[in-house]
Amino acid sequence: MSGKITKHNLFSPSRTKTEAKAEQSDRTARGIIKAETVARDQKTARLREARLEMEREMALKAPTEAPKKQKTTRSKQRDRNAKL
């Protein structure tokens, strides 16, 4: 060690009342934010699982072939051309 040992360099300074209150508020705020983040992540995971389950069910219920387009008759084609 260099120099004399005094109360200023041997012990860390004590916190003031304002610093202690600020630290307590900071800890409380960080705890609330962490709890909200955990709750949000759990909700996201739950909703993701529900969406995937719904997609699986829809895939099983979906028809294997796409619906066929209806052919337009010649009279409908003539009507369309006449409007243009």
C-alpha cells in the first residue's frame, strides 16, 4: 500500500439517504420489469403453441385438392367484352 491509512481510503463511504432511496426504487423497478418480461414471454409461448395446434388441425381438415374454378360460359365472356 502506498501512503498513510486513513478513514477515507480504508473504508468505502457510506450511502446517503437519497442514494439508498434511489437504489431501493431502482431494485423495485427492475423487479417489476423482470416480472412483466417473464409474464410476456410465457404468454407468447402459450399463444404460439395454440396457433401451431390450430394450424395442425386445419391442415388435417383441409381438402386434399384445391377447389376447381368454374368455367365461364360464352355468353358471360361476351357480356364482359361488351362492357369493355
